[in-house]
Amino acid sequence: MSGGTATVVIGGELDLASLPSLAARLDRILADKPRRLVFDMTGVGFADCAAARLIASTGRSLPDGRRPVIRSPGPLVRRVLELTGLDAELEIEEEG
């Protein structure tokens, strides 16, 4: 997959309990060196600050200053991203 787009489909709530599993999954995905990383968050009802930071931090592993893409964040997820300022480190994409 090196050079391609990796899409991570996430559902439920992203919080302290789900963080280790998400981090391990992202380590495996980033090992393949994708050029673009998309988080499909259509099914996510809530994300805490730690999960938002983890997602935003994946941008350091992407080439050419690319930013991770958040697809279809719900209102609570969007609010956490805005309050933490992490929305500036991400691309927000509305499915349409």
C-alpha cells in the first residue's frame, strides 16, 4: 500500500478505553507509509481530547506536509477538534 491512501473506518466512542486499540491499529497502518490517511468518522459519536491528539499526530508520519483527513465528523467530534485547535492540523471532509 506504500504510496496510496489508507482509510481507517472508526465507529462508537473514542476514549481512554479505545485508545490503545486505535494506537496499535495506526502503528500498523503507518508502517505501510501511506501518502494519504483518511479517518472515516461517520459512525463516531464522541472522541475525547487524547483520541483527537492521537489522530492529529499521524500527520507527522505523512509525506510532504500532508494532513490527516477526517471524513464526516459528527457535531461532538467536530466540537472537540475545534476546542483543542486540532482542526487546524487536519483536513475536514464532509461526505457528500
